[in-house]
Amino acid sequence: MVKGVGVSPGISIGKAFLLDRRKVKVERFTISSSMVESEISRFMEALEKSRAQLSQVKEKLVQNLGDQGHSRIVDVHILILEDETLINEAIKIVKEERVNAEWALRKVLTYFAKVFDQIEDPYMKERRSDIEHVGQLILRNLVGEQIKNLDEFSEDVIIIAHDLSPADTAQMHKGRVIGFATDLGARTSHTAITARALEIPAVVGLENICSYVKTGDPVIIDGTDGVVILKPTPEIFREYLEKQRRFKYVIQELLKHTDQPAETVDKYKIEIMANIEFLDEIPHVLSRGAEGIGLYRTEFFYMNTDKLPTEEDHFRIYKRLAEQISPYPATIRTLDLGGDKIQSKLHVTDEQNPVLGLRAIRFSLKHLDLFRLQLRAILQASAYGKLRIMYPMISGIEELRQANFILAEVKEELLSEGVYFDENIPVGVMIEIPSASITADLLAKEADFFSIGTNDLIQYSIAIDRSNEHVAYLYEPLHPALLRLIKFTVEAAHNEGIPVGMCGEMAGDPLSALILLGLGLDEFSMNPAGIPTIKQIIRSVRLEQSTELAYKAMTFSTAREVEAFVYGEMSSKFPEFF
């Protein structure tokens, strides 16, 4: 048994297919001056071939998923492929150093990798892997290597690979790939996002799974617990066959009750919402029983285009969001961008530590033109449904006041223009910095709601990089420090009569469900796939039970003690989920 990170729940049992996605070996050789132009032409042809391949993958992803939302993942790769810096630097090296195109490209990719290694933000670290995937695609086309398509298998297989690109996972739907496991990867990777969209069991971050597996080996993927079992014994095979049967049965039963409210036995109601990036996810969100959108991310406006979006671009999307999710509410997070996430045309200076630098609300308050444009669009769209505004990475009351001052100015502008909008649109704060949690009593006096972002709150509180394999073990959602921060935040919000929710990964974790309920959260927002399970857990208990569980959990000294206690309680109450 090999332990990794389960990124897409479920169990797959079958034969392994070892997919060779190792880096292309590149050798350096000198070319004559007369060969320079032909070498550049060869490089440009490889670029064009790669672009055509990605375009085909995008079309396939749209066809397979029935939407265009996740196809934007491939758009990111196409944009990288067309990046002028990458292209021009490679051509410059060919000309000046008189070397082959493969070596020139490899040199540029190495430089990019070093730049991204200095970035601590986990989302941006995943963008380094995107650049590497694109680079490897070009290199394979340069050397004439045949690229294996994952929709050409004649029998069901479980893919084992060092890493997979979104282009790889795009080919899996309705094909013969029933699960996959990779050495690399994290929950925030595009591969993981696509796996969850396709509902294919997947485990990543296994470090060296490829070293233990050969094509044809029997293997079991448990994407729920994050384990891979190689060459299972007959006893283990039968055990997981039964576990797989139970999992499928539980999911089928849960989906029969998606229209039921998340209400405890004693009628305490919790709002269950979804986190999304694309409007095309809304039908799936509603089918899973969500009662609104607790987090709508807007960063892709700037990351998937070669031009800055206009106010009309923003408005059009937000209007559709409001209309499509109606009569439920949708919370729009203002731009969570930083110097490491924005188009270079904004002339943002490089930062040595972007995760602690000019990002999120800090970025918006510096780039007021972008901030005002987004606020104008949100306000105008609020006339078409129930929208809420949420500011990310608020560190204290001054930033909240500054943001609200700009919002008030924008409202005055629209009123003077005779534009109708919801003048009482709720404005909330994302609690994802310890200083925000510690001063939650102050923030609650001037905010309409809170939403706790545990992904960043954990990192900032425990001072870890969750994408760093050396300290990943310290990423502990049930750490006593985090539970105390959550408890204080909830109490501060309720003392001022405002609701508090959670939109981090922790909100969709069944293990944490009753603790969060017991700590007094009013709203859970999560990946749509987790909604039926969380609803069922909430509907199966009394509020008093969860309050007692949370109180007991708070008495332990370490995260491991808390987790062991909670797991014991939850597995006894809900054996079907644990």
C-alpha cells in the first residue's frame, strides 16, 4: 500500500498502464550559421503542431464534459505556448549560441522553473507545472516522439504516471481510463480539478509510484483515503470490491435526497453552497443540492486572456451568474490577484515573496481602476439576482474601510448615472489571515458576513507551504490553533449578528463536518461533489451532539490527538463514509 493525496473520491480496481511522461532527454549540439534559419523554422513548426494538438484536446474536453468551463484549463496551455517571451528567448539562444532548438527551449524552461521556485503561493507553483507540460509537448514534437492518446485503449485501465497534464486528463472521459495515480500533484493542480469534474478516482503526490508498477499489474486506487494498493491479495481484492460496491450504493442513495435541506434532527438549518470558477458548473452544482454559490472566483478573467477584460465583460458574466443561480444567492470574491498572477501589461514589479506581497485586496486598492471596474460590474449585475461582494485577504479594519469607501464612491457614480442596482448588496470579508481572525470582533461591526478561507488561514497560521513535500505533514486542518481561530471568528460574528461561513477545503471534508457545525458555522461552501455527503452527515445528528464533539475536540493538545478522536467518533457514527 502506498499513501498519497486523494483528490477525487471513489475506488477503481483494474490493470495498470504505466504511462511514460518522463522528461524528454535533450542533448546540446552546435549548428552552423547556415542552419540557424532552418532550426528556427523547425522550432516554429513544433509550436504550430503543439497548438493544433491542444486545440483538438480543448474540443474533446468540451464534447466530453458538455461544457466549456474546464476547457479553459487548456486555454492556459495555449496561452503559454503563444507566450512571446518563451518564443523569442528560445529563438535568441538559437541565433546567439548556434545551438539546436531543443537545447534552447530547455534552457528557457529551466530559467522559468527557477523563477517559479521562488514563489510560495501553491496555486502559482502549479502554474510552473503548466509551463513544464507545455515545454515537454513542444520538445516531444521537436524530437518526433509519438504522444500516447488516452482515449485509444481497448480495455479498462488505471493510469500510473509521473505526472499528467490537463491535456492528458481531458481525454479520459467516457473512455477506458477508470482511475489514475501520479508521483506529483496536489489538490489545487489542474489535473486534480479535472479528475473531480470527470468523477474519476485519483491519487496524486505518491512520489515514486512509477518505480513499483509495470503495465498489466493489478492495482487498486482509493481516491477517498488517498491510497494505492499494488498487486492486492485475494482477501484485499474482495475487501475493496465490497468497499467499491458500498461506495457506489451510498452515492446513489445520497443523490436521491439532494433536494433535502441541510438540517439537523432538531431543525437547525445550515446553508450549503458551492465553490465554482465557471458558470458552466452551475447545473452540476444545483443537481448536487447546493443552495447558492458561496465562492465565485474571478481570477480567470485575467489569466486566460491576452487583453484586459472590460466592464462589459465582467457585467455579462456576473449577470448570467445571478440569473442562472436564482433564486439562490451568489458570492463574488473580488480579484485575488498578485504580482505573480497578473498579465505583464499591467507593469507589476516582481516580488521575492508574492504570497506575502501585493495581492488580493492589496492589489485592488493599488490598482483602483481595475477594482472600480469590477465593483461597477457587480453592482449592475445585482439588479438581476441575489449577489454578494466578498473582499479577499483583509488583514484589518483599515483595509475593509478603504474598500468600502471605494464601493460607496462607485455606488454614487451609478446613482448619478441613473443605473439601478441593489443598494443594500451584502458586503463580506474573507477571513484567511490570522490578524483578521484575531480582530474579527472589530471587522464584524462593519461587515455583513464572514467567510473563512481555511486553505490560506492554515498556511499563514502554521507558517507552512502546503505544496512543499518536506513540510506538507504540518498542513493540519484540525490543529488546535486553527480550531481556536475558527471559534473566535464565529463568536465575534454572532455577537454582532452577522452570519459566518467557510469556503476552504475543510468545509467539504466529512471528517470536519460535525466540528464545524458544533463551532457554530452558518454556511458551508465546497466542491459540488462533496455536498450530498456533508448534507447527509448534518441531517443525521442533533446540534447538541456536534456541539459536544467540538467542545471535546478543543480539549486536546495536538492535531493528531484531535484527528484521532474525531475519526473515532465519525467512523462509528458514519461507517459508510469512513
